[in-house]
Amino acid sequence: MEPELVSGIVEINPFTKTQKISLGGLLRIRRYRQGMTRLLGTQLLKNLGLWMRYLDVAYPAKPADYASTWPRCRPSCVSPAGWPSS
């Protein structure tokens, strides 16, 4: 209702979109297989390192401000509340 009060939005769970797995992609496309493996590991283990490795596969070209923004975001990702138990 007051967008000027919002400075940013952070997803608290990387799985807000329903994932669809392509069997053909898993068999034929190495990058797809890597990404899906890392996503599965992230979801099962709640592992930030796997999530970051998934992002490297999913988004090989990072935004210009990535290097300066990530250090500010990391503490909230590793806090006890950063990875929901559900």
C-alpha cells in the first residue's frame, strides 16, 4: 500500500515456484543436470553453499552489483531464521 517504504524484497525460501523436472533434460543436458542436482541438495540439506553453486549454474552472468551486494545479504542467509525448516 506504501511502496516508498519498501527498499527490497528477500525470498526466504528458494522454492517459491513449482519445479518441473525434464527427464530429457536430465539425460541430455549437463548444465540442467548440475542445476537440478544442486537445487535438490539445497532443498534437502538447507545448504547455502549448494544454493550458491546452483546460482552459478543458473545465472553464470551476475548483475553488476553482485559482488558488493552479496556480502550484505549473506548474514541473513546463514542466520538460524534464514533457512526455514519446512
